[in-house]
Amino acid sequence: MWIWTEMNIMSGVDGYCLKCKTYGPIKDGQLIKMKNGRTRMAGTCSQAGCTGKISKIVS
């Protein structure tokens, strides 16, 4: 089982953008605590010209 710390998560999380269909780092990521107690990283796509949103569950 992984134990995530804020330092590990902020160092870089990759996600899949559904808008431009690419896999890459999440830009301007924020940690969000969901209702079920899990944590997700939400941000925008880092590809040039793409405004897609990326969200990935990290714990």
C-alpha cells in the first residue's frame, strides 16, 4: 500500500487528458479530498493549446 505525502504528490502526477487524448503531467494541480475520503489531484492539461481538465485519484 502506498502512503502519499503532499511532497510526493506535488512533485508530479501524470494523467490522461480526454480532450486532446494525450498522457502527461497535470498543470496547476490541487489536492482535493472527496466525500469518500480519497484524495485526487485536479488540474489542467499541460499540452500547448489544450484547455482540457485532468483529474486523477492518488490515494
